[in-house]
Amino acid sequence: MRALSIPQPWAELVIRGVKTVEVRSWFAKHNGGRIAIHASANIELGRVEALWADDRAVAQCFADQGWRDRDDLRALPRAAVLGTVELRGVHRAQAVRAAQVDPSATNWIEDALETAVRDPITGHLRPGPAPARTLPVAIPAQGWVFGFARALAVEPILDVEGQQHLWELPADLAAELAAREARSRGGVWTRPEPSPERVRDARDAWRERFETEEARYTTRLLRDALHEMANDAFTLEDEGAERMLRQAVLNVQEARGARDADGRAWVRVPKTIRALFADADRVPAAQFEADLRMLIHRLRHQQQEHAAYAKLYEDAVARLRERLALADQSPSSRSEIEAEVKRAFKRELLAADDKLGREQGTFHFPDY
């Protein structure tokens, strides 16, 4: 396997699927397939920080990663192999500009399969981490454009010296990379993700620099509206439990609460559970209540789900026992009995899932 060395933080953005285009002054012949992405030992911190401060798109992509200052960039692995991507092609920059095409585009179904990973808990396929947005790259008049897709992050292989152009990985390094690819696809290793609170803080810092006051005000209002909707959606059916929850939230607000200049209520988070809130010492009261309601709702649904699926199993055992007993007195074949038991199970499972889905309800928080 061949490798391409890219300085940080751009190498990290490539392997996260955020940067899908790389521009070089030289041509490389490549017949398709995957290449390794190697993070160079150097980082052009001054140039990167200048872009961070002045380029809205770059700063937004950095905020999506939860990066807030130069220490976040310094913490990125360097002199390391970060993973692999499919190199879709190497095109003349002039041709890409003229055609106005995405050199990394292809069949999205194939991409979904290629980037899927196996969930180690459920055993099911799930989508790999998807970037919130891709980094726009200005295509120059001259040079060559490398188009990337299907990025797969692996546990970084450290202390690897890079080379110029596309270079060949040593056999032992290629074997180690293949083993780590398998670990990533199997869900044994997953790339550490920043907490939602950290990303939100980074995006808020981006908004302070690049967005208007009206846009920031709108964001705050929409977040408040989402928490209010969640609190309405997850009202507890048990009136006694609902009263208890409301009183608990009221007690926290009265004992540990405060209001900001706009009159919005906040609560101070008890130290014992502060880790659940990214170590924040205070959060909006509506958010605290929404998180608590969803936790209780999911716990209740988990209990209902376990009981429902246990009953399905017991019913299937009873049905099979009954049919096998009757088979002694009739010419029914075992295959017919098996088909009947499976049909009944599928029918009852769909009915149970439908009921559980209605009772669970869904509430999606857009990423504002």
C-alpha cells in the first residue's frame, strides 16, 4: 500500500472525511484503491491559526471537531499513520475547475458499505462517523487534485517517518495497518469523539466571531424551544412520578439556581454528577430537565422492551412445544412446524416493535 504525507491538522481532517480534496504541484499515477494517510511531523501552526481566525469555513470545520485553541491542534498525532482513504483519482486542476465536478464523488451506497463498521454491542452494521460538513478547498489554476473518499480512521501507528510524493509502506507497516483497519471495521477500536458540550462550546466561539447577533440570538431561542418540546414530549404517564420529577427540578432551581441577564433560568450541577455534563458547573434549567426526562423515559422503555421480548421468546417456546406434540398425531412435517413458528414470531415481533416505538416516542435534537 502506498501512503501520502500531509501536515496536521489537514491529515486529521482527511481521515475524518472532512477534507476530501488535496492539491499538489506534482502528478502521481494511481490505479485506484486505498492509500494510507500519514500525518507529517511538522505543523504550520502560524499559517493554520491565521486561517482559523480569518476563514469562516475553516473555523467552522475546526469547531465541528471541538477544536478551540492551538493546544487542540498540538495534541493531534504527528509522524503517524492515521488510517486509509480511497484515492478516487488524480486530476489536472484546470480540468476540475472547468468541469466543476467533485473528484471524490461516487455511488453513495457503495460508500455507505465501505465506511460502515460493526457495532461491538449489537453486532449490527452502523454508519461510520460522518462529518457535519466538508471543508471547501479552492482549486488553483495549475497543479493536480487528489480526490479522497471512504476515509477509515485507525488507532494511530506512531513514530513513522514520512516521505515525499506517494510512497510505499514497508511490508511490516502495511500488515500492521491492515490489522488496525480490521479492528476499526469490527468496532474493536473507535476514534475518540469530543463531547457534544465541547463541540457546542467550540461552535459558540465560532458564532461569536463570524455570525451576527441576530443569528446567535436565534440559535439560543431554538435551543430553548427544543428543550421545552422535549420536556412536553416526555411527560411521565404516572401522575405521581410526574409531580415528583417537577418538584425535584424545582428544588434544584431554588437551591442551586440563578437567572442570567435575559431572565433565563440556570441550575448549578451537583459535583457528584458534573461529569455527565462535561464538567460544566451550570446548565440551562430547561436543558437539565430535558436530560433528566429523557433518561427516565429511556430507562422505562428499556424495562418494557426487555419484558416484551422475553414474552415473545416464552410464547415461541410454548407454540413449538404445542406443535411438536400435535405432530405425533398428524402428518405435519418438521419444516411446516418451523415455518409456522417463525411466521407467528415475525408477526408478533413487528407488533411489539410497533407498540414499543409508539410508546418510546422519538425526539431528535438538530445540531444547532
